[in-house]
Amino acid sequence: MKEKITRCSWANTDNILLRNYHDNEWGRPCHDNQKLFELLSLEIMQAGLSWQTVLNKRQAFKGALANFDYQIVQTLTPQLPQLLTNSKIIRNQKKLSAIISNAKVLTLMELRQKTFDQYLWNFVNNIPIQHHYHSHEEIPRTNQIAKQISRQMKKDGFRFTGPIVVYSFMQAAGLINDHEISCYRYTELLKCMDNGYK
């Protein structure tokens, strides 16, 4: 008999996309610049909507936004009217414009010999923050470090990166481990800290 896996309460679902996202991505430290841009962009799109809605449209977003290659996305302003007619994605002009603008910020950052990975992980001294929550209801919508990062990102030209979006992004990219302590991923992430999350 297969052993029952205990997941975070929000991942106890029949939605395969949501379950796979929880099991394989959420909370796992990410250092890939393009993937970090994708996660940030998806969190921007999620604001005010359900995460399941965003995941259901993720593949369509990848097709519409050059697989989140920010060097290409930064050039998409002329295509914005066309994007807003694409019924397969979330057609929100403010959010799409912010994503294109953020891609420009990242491209300029690289020209200055700094990566998005370095920029983000410097805020937590390159070590994931380990929280110890028993239930999803205990997890805050934001915290002081997310507010600090949000202020700096705004200063550096990022758009649509308020403290709530930033906190969710930190959770997704693994800067914070907010898996419930009973979740199998919480323990796995703690164990793999010593070997660089490989």
C-alpha cells in the first residue's frame, strides 16, 4: 500500500497542476534568472485572482511571453495590443505593462554586471528563511523583509511589486520556506540545505 503523503493544506487538491507546483517548485530555492522572472511575473498576474487560475494559464503565458525570456519580453511593448486580445492569458494591461517594464529593468541590470539572482538573494544573505508554521492560516500576507525588498525594487524601477506580491514571490522562489511543518516538503527542504538543494 502506497504511503500517504502529507502536503500543505492548500495543496490537498485534485488539481494536478497545483499539486505538482507545490511538490516540485513552491519553496524550492531558485537561482535561475529566467525562472525567477517567470515566478515574479506569475505572482504579478495572480494579484486579486486565484493561483489555480494563473497555473491553468501558465503554458499560454509562456507562449505569449517568449517562455519568459526577459531579453525578448522587454521588446514586447508594440505587441501589447495583440496580447490584450489573447483570450488564453489574463488580459490585464497594467500587469502586462509591468511585466514588460520589469524585463527592461532586468536587462539593464545584466548590462551592469548584476543578475536578478544575485540581486534577490542578497536580501536574505543567500540563505533561505525557515519559518515554522503549523497551518496555512498562520502564514502572513507579507512581512518586514518583503516590505524592505518591495521598497528597494520600486526604487530600482520594478513595477507591480508591492509587499504582498513580493512576499508571495519570496515563497515561490524559495527565499522563504513557508511549507507547513507537517508537510513532507518542509522536511525535504531542510534536509537538502546542506547539499545546495540538489
